[in-house]
Amino acid sequence: MKKARSGLKKKYDTTTLQVMLLPAVVLIIIYNYIPMFGLLMAFQDYIPTLGVFGSPWVGLRNFINVFTMIEFSRALRNTVFLAACRIVLHIVVPVFFALLLNEVKKRWVQRTIQTLIYLPHFVSWILMAGILKDLLSPRYGIINTVLTNMGFESIFFLGNNTTFPWVVIVSDIWKEFGYGSIIYLAALMGIDPTLYEVAYMDGANRWKQTIHITIPGIAPIVVLMTTLSIGGILSANFDQIFNLYAPVVYETGDVLDTIIYRMGLLSVQYSAATALGMARSVVGLVLILISYRIAYKTTGYRVL
């Protein structure tokens, strides 16, 4: 009797959890899977009045047209450059700062600094773009004011093809490195303290302890975070660039996402935009699978 009652309770609990998940599953199907039928537009000369199932089929013509555009090669170059810099610096800067913050002995000071550097993560790119435009204004920005007072010429940071990519990279690191440092601080907390005590008794100073204990201790997390970020190599943070760039910096600021936006919503080239978005997604999926495979081989990380 007890076994039967226990079995019914377990079955009831499982059913309850499944019912709780049902609304989320329905929303995912509606907003994530049903729109995937729109990918058919990539193989059509899409005409809105005819719809997806009535528009004429053109095979791979849209892909060929997109890949032969001058803007595509430029945007691909910019996307890979910006994403690669972000991947590298999102590892180096948070790790470096986490190592420095770990040396702070007073807990309240450490927590205060950690909170302050973590706050920009919660600021949207719309607000952050407004702040950056004020700071970097060629006439009234505080940075250019300092430069001109020192005898240098004013720099139009957001309107110069040379400086714009670096503004994007630096501002992205400024906004997100506090969030990344928390991950590595957590990894540092997992290192056995007795290793430092033994190293100190053997005469190792703080620098040697960092080199031989701290860095090897967080190396698996660094490798894991690096490999998992490879899948985003074709993503250059659309929200950030869209709110900062202008036609004058398309040469170095235009990325795949911004081209898809302009083609699909501004130029009404639905088929071409869908083809480019689909190609980008397929490459991203392949890179994600490869990165997860590398993560499993190097650190034993598995999604399930």
C-alpha cells in the first residue's frame, strides 16, 4: 500500500512539474519554432501579397547575391574582428581584475568594489550609448575637453573609422567585465587554501603563488569560457553598435546584424535579409557544436 501511494505521489509530482512547464513550452513554440517557417523566404523571391507559400522559388540565388555584395565582405571582416577582440578581452580583463580583487583582504572593500564594477552590466545599451555620446562629444565631451586643454586636437571618436571600433570594444569591456570577474572570483574561492599555506612555508611569494597555484587553479574555467564563446564569433553585439554607429563609420562599424536590419526592415529586401540571417545562424550553430565538443574534451563540460 505504501509503495503504491509513493508511486502515485511521485507520478503526481512529475505531472505537476510538466504542467508548470507547459506555458513556457507553448511560448517557445509560438515565438521560436513557428517563425522558423519564415526561413523559406531565403529560397524565394518573397512578395508580401503572395505570402510565404505563394511567392516564386529562386533556389540559392539570394545566397549568391548576398555573398557577392561588397558590403558583405566588409561586414564579415568587421564582425569577426570585433567579436574576436571581445572574446579575448572578455577573458583577459575579468581574469586580471579578479586576481587583483582577490588580493583585497577586507571583505567589505572587496564587496563594494565588486558591486560598483558590476552595476554597468544592468544599464541598457540605449542609456549607455547616450552616456558615451556625451562623454565623447567632439565639442562638449569631457574627454575631448581634457585633450584640448592639453594642447591636442579634438577627436570625433564616434565619427572616425579608425577610432570607432576601439570605442565599441572598450565600452563593451567597461560594461561587462564586472559580470565576468564574478565567475572567476567564484573559481578562485574554490582553490584549496592549504596550497597557499604550503607554498608560503616553502618560501613562495605572492607572485609565485599566483603563477603556480592561482592561475592553474582557474585555468579550466578560463578554457571553458573561451571555448563556449567561440560560437558567438559572428555576433558583434547588435544593440551596442546600432545605438552608436552612423553611415559615416560603416567602413569599420558595419556588421552582419546591422546589414540584416537595413536590408530587411529599411530596404524591404526580405528574401536577401533572411538568406544572410540563415547563413549566419548555420555558421554560428556549427561553431557552437565545435566549441561544446572542445569544452567537453578539455574540461569535461556537458550541457546535459
